[in-house]
Amino acid sequence: MHLLTSGDDEDAMNVTSGPYQGRRAGAAISVAVLLFTLTSCSGSEQGREYATPRSVCGVAVDADALAGFLPPGNKVTAKATAAPPAATRCTVSVDGTPIVRTAQEWWNDMSVLEFAEGVTLDEVGHRTDDGRFAYSGNEAFGKTEHCRDHHDRILYTAVRATGSEHEDAAAMKELITEYTDAVQRSSVCHGSSTTPAAGG
């Protein structure tokens, strides 16, 4: 009969316990990775009981860019708000609190910065190379192409997340670009000959 020496005993324990310890360590790592993934995915979605809108008052928006500006809450709504005859405005609210406002407004031809200065008192420090878009961390303004009414006015756009605590200039650029493109494809632009004569 072979008796286990202390060295044999240690080797035997290593043989039997090694694979078990490896599986246990592997399981612990898998759980940690899963928890990290879930946390990373939830991020800004934590506490949000609603889906981010993909359009506001019938106009498509970049939902991914919009999401960062929307706070936790139970319900999101988008409703048309009072505006001058030559403007269309919409307010996105979370649990009744206005967060983001969009606008389409007919004005005489001017630069997008001039339009922005007529809407906001805050500095708009970024502008695209083509000069059609100006934006900051929570406001953005656009100038459409080929959208003119029978008064020869041009349609301008605005997306303003002034009700949000979040600021992201790159996201605002994405929002105003997609919003303006969607407006240009809509009947508002192509049916512009019926636009009321007011403003600008």
C-alpha cells in the first residue's frame, strides 16, 4: 500500500481542486462582465420608463442624439405649441416639463447665425463648413435648401434643448442636420406656396 506523503497529498489536492477553482473563477468573471455590460447599456436609460421619440410633431429626429438630452421619467410627449403664422413649433416634454423645442420659421434670406441671433441670447459657437448649420451644446439652428415660399422667404429650423441639464455639441449637430433634412423632404417645403404672409 502506498501512503500519501505530505508532498503527494498537496499534489492530489491540486489535481482535484484546480479545475474546480478554474471553473469557479471563470463563472465569476462571466458574471462580472455581464453586470458591466448591463450597466453600460443602461447608462442614461436608468430611471427612464419611456422610449425615445424618433419623430417630433411628425418630423423625424435622430433618436440616439436626442436621448442624451432627455431626463429620467415616466412619459414623454411632443405637442405643437403656439407660434406666429409663419412658424411651426413643437415642444417635447417629460412628465409635463418642457425639455426640447423645435421650430420651422419662414424669414427673408439671411445667414444661419443671423437667424440664431434672433432666436437666442446665448452664444452659438460652432458652425458647419457650408454655413447652413450653427450649434452649441444645447441649441442648434439650420437653413434649408430650396425651400422658398411665394414671398421668396427661406425656411429656417431650430432645435433647442434648453430644458435639459445635458450639453453635447456633436449631438446637437446631428439633431439639427437630420431635423432639417426631414423638413426639406416634407410637404412644408414642397407645398410652401401656401405659406401665410407674416414674419420676416
